[in-house]
Amino acid sequence: MAIVREFIKKELDRSNAHSEVEATVSFVEADGEKFVQIDTYGSKNRAIPGKVSQSLRLSKSAYEQLKKLAEQHF
């Protein structure tokens, strides 16, 4: 699992198509700090369907930064 405290905006040279997967969001507290946790699950044809593929925990500052960047984008 990764804890993200800051985002660095990066422009992609090209955008490849990605497959769609399921994702969940959880609101957790660890060591007195609150996080937004996003878990993604692999494609349905994985060896172990339903297993968490990737997890990100966003600190409050990372969440606020991502929200601001997303609002500028959309």
C-alpha cells in the first residue's frame, strides 16, 4: 500500500486505452491521521478475481490537491 502526501502534475505524451476495473473508496484513520483509501481490483479474468490489485491512501493535503487539480481539468 502507498501513502500519497503530494501530487506532481505531469502531462502525458500519449494516452493509451486502459481496461475498466472495479474500485472502492474507504475512509480510514491510522495513527490519528485520516486518509481516503482507493483500492482497485484486477480484471475479471485474473488468477484470483476480486483480489485487491492496488491501494492508495491519500492524506488530507493530497486529497485537497487532487480535488483542486481535477476541478481544473473537468
